[in-house]
Amino acid sequence: MNTKQKILIADDDSNISELISLYLMKEGYDTQKAKDGREALKLFQSYNPDLIILDIMMPEMDGYEVCREIRKTASTPIIMLTAKGETFDKVLGLELGADDYMVKPFDTKELVARVKAVLRRLDKPETNAKKISYNDLTINMSNYSVTYMDNNIEMPPKELELLFFLSSHPNQVFTREQLLNQIWGYEYYGDTRTVDVHIKRIREKLGTDEDHPSWSIKTVWGVGYKFEVK
């Protein structure tokens, strides 16, 4: 790693942020720590991190607010930390644009593994970039862009990768577990609701089946999803 990749850790618990920082620095990353939401936003602007580890319950601004503000201008990967295990909290974080979440208490080594998986995807060389098109839809992995009906559609990396993977395998059905392993790039210990939330957000951005009659993202009940080409 010639240039150290930068990770912003935002957590009001200094013991947790220090522990995460030590593990990440041991792996060769550069880190900065923020103790509240406002400081996290300021550091995001000045530090320009490659990835953000963001606690939900923080003073000044909570993690949801910080995530919402960052997503207005950037698609920097965000892993959210929460002490709450309810589905609502997980879904809300993902719908705001977070790429992943971990519930406290968590295994620090697993968090580091997830960080590595996200940054590996960002480090893929341009020569491996791919592009796929269907009438009114173009997904370009070289610059992480989606064009739909001649409009550029903003999508966080996970949504784009999920859409690209499904559309690269037309009419093939994938289980939620297969999609988790393929897109998230590690053995996933969370629930499969993560996939459902990302599919929901992709559908919201790409309209209904009536808007694009030649293709659609179909739910195969009891199994998973497929990109259906008609």
C-alpha cells in the first residue's frame, strides 16, 4: 500500500474508537477520530477519507443525520455502528445510503475484514472495468455511474454493484445469501434484510415495470431476485 488509505472513525465512546483505530493502523491504514456528529462532518471535509465508520448514537448530530449530509455530496463508503439490533434501525441506516452496518458489541477483526472488503472493491484496476446496457439503462463500473432514460442516477457503491451483478446475469435467480456473499465480499453474519433494502432503493430510482417494459428486477418468492429480460 504505497499511499495509506484514510478511515474516519466517528464514535463518542473514545475506548471503542481508539480500539478500532489501533486495529486499522496495525493493518496499514491512516485514521482520524471524531467524538460527535458535527466534528465528523468537519473532518470529512478536511480529511477526505476513503471510508467512514459511523456510530449512530452521538451527541450534536446522530449518525443518521451525518450519513444524510454526506450522501448529498459524496458516495464515500459508510459502515454504521449501532447498539440497537432492531430491524428498523438497520433499514433506516441503509435507506439513508449506508453501505453496511454492525451491531455492538462486535468483533473488531470482523469489522476490519469488512473495511478491507469495501476498499478492495474501490481499488479494482480500471482494466477490469465493465459496462452493460439495456435500452434505457447503462451501468458503467469504470466510473461507478448509472444512466437511466438519459439521466444520471446517483447510487451508493453497493446499490450499483448489486444492480450490475444482477443485470450481468439476465434471467438467473440468486438467493439473498448468494447476493450477500457476492456483493459484500465476505461471509455475512447479518440478516438478509440488507439485500431487500438495497433492491427496494434501486427500484425506487429506476421506476416501475411499466416504465421499462423490456426488463425488470423481479422478486422470486421464497428464493431471491433476478434481473428479468423480456
